[in-house]
Amino acid sequence: MSAPRETLHWLSGAAILAACSLAGRLLSERLALPVPGSVVGMLLLLAGLLLYGGVPRGLALVSSQLLRLLALLFLPAAVGVFFLRDLDAGDWLALLAATTIGTLLSFTLCALLLKKLLSNAELRERRQGDD
């Protein structure tokens, strides 16, 4: 694929992410939602992808780059934990419980999603084999 076309795909993917982030922040602020704007933006992105029925090429390009740098995106949170030394034992227990439960919930949801996607792919392969 030509470089200008690849650049346009990448820019369109970045624009989709930026638009969802901005829309989420605006919605969260305007409606006084108890949910952060970034979470609302991700839900908007999920709804858009479900309606579209797939992941646009530009969004896939940008997302793959961000996933490669995912560890760097967690650095600010890890540094922030360093400054939580003044918490008492109850606070640390709550932090540990939230982290553990959140991780287990994320693993479970990812496993269920993977199982669903694999069964859909297998079903599609069978249909193509029957044709």
C-alpha cells in the first residue's frame, strides 16, 4: 500500500480515537456522570465498532501501535503508587482487593470474549467450507 494512503488510514484511526475521547469527556461533564470521560469515550467507541461490524483499518493501525507502548501508558499510575506511603492498612487492603478483583474480572471477560470470537471464526470457516 502506498505511503500517503497508509498515512491517511493512520490519521483517520487517530481521529476516531480522539473524537471518542473528546465526546466521552464532554458527555461525562455535561451530564454530570459519575464515570470518567475516558470510560464513556471507550463505551462510545465500542458502540460504534459494534454498529460498524468490525475495526476500520486506520483504527487497527493506530491501536496496534498503542498496544506496543502499553507498558509506558501504565508508568504514571505506577509512579503514583509510590506516593501512597501514608495510607493505613485498611486503605492498602482495599487497594489490593480492588486491584485483584479488577484483574480477575478483566481476565474473565477477555477469556469469554476470546471464546466467543473463536467460536464465531470457527462457524464462519465451516460455512465457507460448505459453500
